[in-house]
Amino acid sequence: MDLIELKIEKSIFGGLGLSHYKGMAVLVEGAVTGDIIKAEIIKKNKNYLSAKIKEIIVPSNKRTKPFCPLYGACGGCGMQFVEYDFLIKEKENILFEIFSSFSELKIKPFVKSPKTLNYRCKTQYPVTQTKNSKRLLIGYYKKNSHDITNIKFCPVQPSVIDEITEFIRNNWNLGAYIEKTHKGLLRHINTRISTNDNSILLTFVLNADEKEYKKIKNEITDFSNLLMNNFPLVKGVFVNLNNEKTNKITGEKTVLIKGEKYIIQNLKSYSYKMGPLSFFQINPYLAEILFEKAKNLISKKGSLLDLYGGVGAIGIFMNDVADKITLVEENSEAVSFAYENYKLNNIKNHEIYEGKAENIINNFIKEKRYFENIIIDPPRKGSDNRTLECISKMTNSIIYISCNPMTLKRDAGFLIEKGFKFKTLEGFDMFPYTHHIECLAHFERENG
Ligand SMILES: C[S@@+](CC[C@H](N)C(=O)[O-])C[C@H]1O[C@@H](n2cnc3c(N)ncnc32)[C@H](O)[C@@H]1O
């Protein structure tokens, strides 16, 4: 196919560079504002073309050398080729553009991460083994594939995680999962680390049912003992059973093999018990700033609904601007830690509802409940109209934390239809050197 010459005009959401060719938008992966490139059109979509860089004729002056030796081989941190400060500017511009139709909205300056290296407190590595030598490969998938890059060093997580991974690579002899045949035992290794003291929880995700697990339980326990003797920072080892043919990392059943069932993470003066699998903000350094700013949005102290509340992190952080906290969360591990976290932080006036937000909130409507402030922090797909409709009837102030600006935009449109004003929006770099953007938004009812 013929190559075309393009100048990248700006970045758009998803880590893509935008250019135009014969009046048609062209999106190029791995390109940044200012690049002049030769590119090949790889796909003709209805309204735009997708292209691949074949040659960089003149590199943008915002390009920099990626700091990770595995950059390009591993599917993580895809934006390392862009200078950090410029990337922040680009993310800020992207937010301005996505939300440009909300004319009265005030978008605040984008907030950088206090740490861009060693910031991740959670890792989920897929595992497999080589065909002949049965050597373990542990690391992230290569981009757009399920081939595993064997990661010996990952600069965005604490180095002890690399050491533990290497230990498992060299000492695990119970076999690893082959996705193609759906055979083999070890399919994922999940680690969670606290920035307080580097204490760690580790989970082996196994391709086994309970009966199969029983047969190897002693060997797994021996291995866990060995691991914990070598790494005293590992405070608890778990097994999760997942024998489904699925992209879902974990299955329903998790058992503690040895040690503690939680570690503690502090955010400012609050302490949180985290289990091996329940959600906790991946970048605690940035989370402290995000939560503080969310708290500052509250102008009227009163009852607070913490919807999609996880282990209670945000609600508890808001305790001094709430006279009662109500948490709603569907994950039972998270809910049990939420109970413990309220206790740990000496918060007495709270209630917890376990279940789907959309169902529980429906009952709240029947009970005519009202909350001074509602904070929602849904997963990437955002909230849903039923839930949003209900919360719009129960408060005049909604604080929305989102890890996906596109679903936030959709949900913002819905809340505006329901009579709310989109007051402020602020972007945060929760995941440095990736294209991801975390958002904090505030909606208030007009004349509320
Ligand atoms: C982005 S996390 C936020 C957790 C918490 N706010 C925090 O900051 O730690 C989203 C949470 O929503 C929960 N969740 C997802 N879908 C849900 C639903 N339909 N109803 C209730 N909780 C849900 C997940 O289990 C997860 O804990």
C-alpha cells in the first residue's frame, strides 16, 4: 500500500495522534503532536482512517527516550515516548476538547502524579510456560495480544515485586497455564503492596476446581512457606480458583493459605485494611490529592452516600464533612473490609448495603431518602440511567469520580437533563505515562 505523509496536529483520547488526509481524519497510534511521519492506512472506518507509522521523518520536539527497557515489548505505559510535562498538557487539552460542549463548565488545571515511578500498589501478571523447557513466563501481555512479555524489571512498581516474581519464576514447579489448551495450573499472580511499610499480599490464581486444589494444597502451602521465609514483607498468601475459559482474571473462590488476610494502607490520617482482591486506588500518592480535592467540593456538611464505595476509602476520607455515611458496594470482600475500616477509623455513624447500586438505590427512592452529598465512583463503563435518575432525586450535590472521561461525559449529559449544573471538572494523572485520565466532577442542582 502507498505511504502517506502526515503532520500530527494534536493528541486525542486513547493515546492517538490526529492528522488529516484529503479532508479525512487520520488516527495514528504512537504518534505525538508535531511529528511528521510516513504512515500506512491500515483501516478505513466510516468517519476516519486508522494509520500506522512506517517512518518518522521529523520527530516532534516533545518526544523523549522511553525509560523502560521493555517499552514497546510490554503492553503497559504506552506514552513513555512523550515528555511528562507535555503529556500532562496534552491530557488537559483532551479533557477541554471532550467536554467543550458543556459551555458553563469550569475545567481546572490538570493535576500531575507526585510520583511517576514505583507508584503502583497492585500488579496482576498473567503466567504461562514455554513449550519445551517449561520455563515460566510472567509479565504483562504484549499490546493487542495474549503473548506474555517476561518482565524482570518494571519501573512503575516497587522493585520488591520484581524480586518476588523472579523467585516464583525460578522456584515454582507445579506448572503454568497454557491459554490455547486451557491446561496447566498457575494462570495469574496478583500482588498488592502498601506504601506504608511495603507489606504485601500475594494471590496465586489457579486453573483448578476445589477438588483439584485439595490434591495440591500441601505443595502450595509448602511453596507459600518458602516464599514468605524468603520475603518477610509478604504478609499473606492466597489462592484464587479460576478454571473458566475466560478473560476474567479471578474466579469466585479465594482462600488464605498463610499469614494475614489484609494489609493496611494509609491515606493522610486515615487507615484502610485492603484484602487481596477488593478494589483500592492503584496510585495511593495521587489518591490522597484526589480525595482531598473531592472533600473540598463539599460546602454543606450532612449525610453522605458513598456509591460504588469499595472498602469505604472515599467515604471515610470525607468523615469530617459528613454526619452520617451510607456505603453501597456489590463486592462482598470489599464490604467486609468496609465494616472493618469504619471501625479502624472510629466512624460510628455509618450504614453499609451490599449489592448492586441500581437495586439498592431503587429501594432508597421508595423510602424517600435524601443525602446532602452523593459521591459516586463507578467502574470504567460508568453508571447507568436508572441509578443516575434515582440519585438525581435524592440530592442537590453529586461528586463524580471517573476513570473514563467518555462515560463521564455521557453520564454528565444525563444529569444535566435531570436539572443539574455541571460546576467543575478536574483531571488527574492516576496512571502516569499511560493515556488514561482520572476525573473529578461536581454537579449541583440549579436552585438547589
Ligand atoms: C472504581 S471502584 C471505586 C471504589 C472506591 N470508591 C474507592 O475509591 O476505593 C468501583 C467499585 O464499584 C464496585 N461496583 C461495580 N459495579 C457495581 C454495581 N453495579 N453496584 C455496586 N458496586 C459496584 C466495584 O466492586 C468497585 O469496588
